[in-house]
Amino acid sequence: MPHQLTVWRAAQLLGVARGVLQQQVRDGALMLNDGLLSSDALLRLYPDAHLEESGLLERVTQIRDEAFGKRVRERMLPTQEVMAQRLFAQTQELADVRKHLQRYHGLVIRLQKQAREGVLDHPGDSAWQDMEQQVTQGLAQALATESVNLLEVMDDMLKIMTAQVTVRPSGHQFQVEGHSNLLQSGLHSGLRLNYGCGNGSCGMCKVRVISGEVTQTQHSDYQLSENEKAQGYTLMCCNTAASSELTLELLEASGPQDIPEQQIVTHVRAISTLAPNTRMLHLQTPRTHRLRFLAGQSVSLGWSAPGQADVHSTYPVASCPCDDRNLLFYVTRAADDALAQHLFSGEIGVGDSISLVGPTGEFVLSDGHRPLVFAACDGGFAPIRSLIEHALSLDAAPSLSLFWLATQSDGHFASNHCRAWSEALDQFEFELVTHPDTAIGAQQIAQAMRADLFDIDCDFYLAGPPEFVVALRDELRSAGVAQAQIFAEIV
């Protein structure tokens, strides 16, 4: 009988994006049975699949190298207690399977004996002869040595190394690796989770365990009531998955309207020069007060010095919500941006306090499984980068493409980041365009999109100055792209 795998697990084993398999399901190349994929069907579709290229075997063999030591154990393997629990569950499952196999084997042997006796007692009865032949052939096939289904073997091993978590009612899934807790793992997978402090004090990440087991990873000051404990509630920030499969009931943010405004005092972690007129500002929040935001949103930053008036500027967050403590911003030198002037003059330095208010904005990823096309102009790359990293965490889009227009002297100040994405990810590609005229550059991007034969059934995300957004949006609409598939942000 074929092994049944979830789309998430199959994608992980084959080393492809979940969005690719989901697209093949929609195209009819793969069939879902109660939400699961057959390992036989997967191997027929991927006959040349080499699991060692998926990264899983490589990660396992890394454990043997002492040079990786503690880092590998912490990032890739669960604690000894959690691994013992998962191994025990696997052993119980194996014992149950063996018990059932022994019973079925005994049943078939008895049927075979009765069929042979029936043939002897009724030598002219073809029905008894057919039964005896079918039972004997079936037993021979069951006992015959067959080639091992490598997907099944790897799936069993993966259940010990990582846990699969399913979220109800959304149906979203994520994996828990190493020593990560449920909250960290969910955020790294791009889920819009409800949480506050992240350290077990506020109780905002409370969820109900529907099936599976969890184990506590850190102390919690928030006390669940006895009624909540009886119903299976726990805190995501203080627990990890003890079983290889876990189902949680929780509510996720449906959009920007579900993200509250927050006021946080951050500290400057680093200031990096990307180009003569572009700096990357790295802010870090307190451990007990992280920024909850959606990819593509912006925040207001405030800074003051003794004897000087407070200055405030609004910037899109350039980093992924999966790292809610380390926030990145691209700051461009501009005469009308007072905070940028203080930054470029050197008045703002590492360790300084910067107040943050936000998030704001509705330039966020839409739900869906279409290919994603991103277009940025100059500093519009900031929200686009956040969206791309979030989309990569979700792993739901069949492909991601980026077109980046540079009209200023600083050019493509983060081109190395784009190259790193392209080299590491098969489903990502990018094209850099340079032109001093924004409208003409937008037309060149539209031509490049058409040259690459993009299907209009994609979601398009545009960010940049008004003339860029308007020109490119008009080009897309004239090409037949529906208005509902175009999302834009003026930066």
C-alpha cells in the first residue's frame, strides 16, 4: 500500500516548494486523498528525484562532523527529551503494525489451509481451486522482497528530527526544528500569529492542543486556569512539539486590521553603508516587547538629542516578520527627511535609542497560490524585500520574480542580496534595470515581463514613486491583468 504524505512533508522530502506541488494538484498531475499525496504518485512524477539533493541527507550527515558540534544540534535536532518522546511514539506505532501483521499473517495461513482442504474435499469444484490459488499467490506477494520506497524511509526519519504542526481552522502547516518553540517556528514559516511578549508573561500566544503532545521549553509567569489546562490550552512561546505531528487551534491575523499599533523603544544595533546615499539601519527591540507586523508595512521612527527637537520619519520595514526583534530599514539621504540627515551626519550611532510607533499600511501579501511578481523602484525595494522574504517563508508560491529599477546614482544597493536569493532558490529569478527616467524605466520593466512570457494569472506587487507605480500599473492593466491582482505602494 502506498505511503501517504502531506503536501508539506512531500515538498520537504523532494526538495521542491510547496507551491509547486500545490500547482500540480490544481493542474491534475497529482491527486489528493483526504489532503494527502501518494508516495507512489510522487515517485512517478519525480522519477529522477535524488533525495540527497533536497538537503535533508546533507543536514543529517553534518551531524557527524564535529566542527558543526553544538550549532548543528541546536538548529537541527530537538532536545534529548523530545527526541526520546518521538522515538517512543514511533516504537509504539511500529509495535502496533507488527501486531496487526502477525494477526493478518495468521489469518491468511488459516484461510490457505481451509482452501487446500476444500480442494481435497471438492476436487471438481473450481471455486475452491480459485480461492486456494488466490490465497497462495497473495501470500507469496506479501512475503516477497520488494525495493524499499525511499520516501517512506526518509519520512519516518524526518518525523523524529522535525515535527509537523497543523493549524486549525486555517489548515496552515509549519515545521518545528531543533530547539525552537512553537511561536518561533510558526513565525519563521510566515504565519500571522497572535502574540505579545514572546517570553511567557502576557498569555497572548495561548492556543489549544487538539492532538499530539507538547513539552515545556521555558518557565512561564502567565498562569493558565485549571479549566484552560483541562481543555488543552498552552503557550506557544514556552512549548515545543513533543510528538512528530501536532494540531493546534488558534486564530491568525487576517490582515493589517488585526495588528494593533505598538509603541516600542528600540536601540540601534548597527548602521551599514550600502552606497554613498543609502544606509541600512538595524534596530533591535527589547526581548520582552517585540514588534508584531506584517511584511510590507511601515513604522514611524523618532529620535531626539539633548537640546534638539524630536524628529520623526516613516519608513517601510525591510526585514521579515519572522524576526520580530531585528528590524531593518533602508534610509536614503534626503533634504526633507530630518532623521536621515541626523543619521548621515553621524549624530545617530550604535546604542542610541529610537522610538517606534506602528505598524501602518496595507501593502501586504494576499492569500493565494499564484506566482508572484515584484517590481520596485529605488527605495521601493524595502517593502518588496520584506514581502519576498515572507513569501519564501510561506513557501506557497510556485515562483517568485523581481524587477528592480534604479534611477539614482546609488543604483541597486542590495543587488548581492538578490543574487543570494537566486543562487539558493530555484523558484526565484530577478532582473535589474537602470534608467534615469522613472516612467521609461517602468515601461522597460513591463517589456521585460512580457519578454519572459509571464502569464497574466500572477499577483503583482509594485513599490516606488507615484510615476513608477502609475506607469507600470497602466501597462499591466492594458496587458489584461485584473485590478484585483495588482497591489501597489507609494514609497
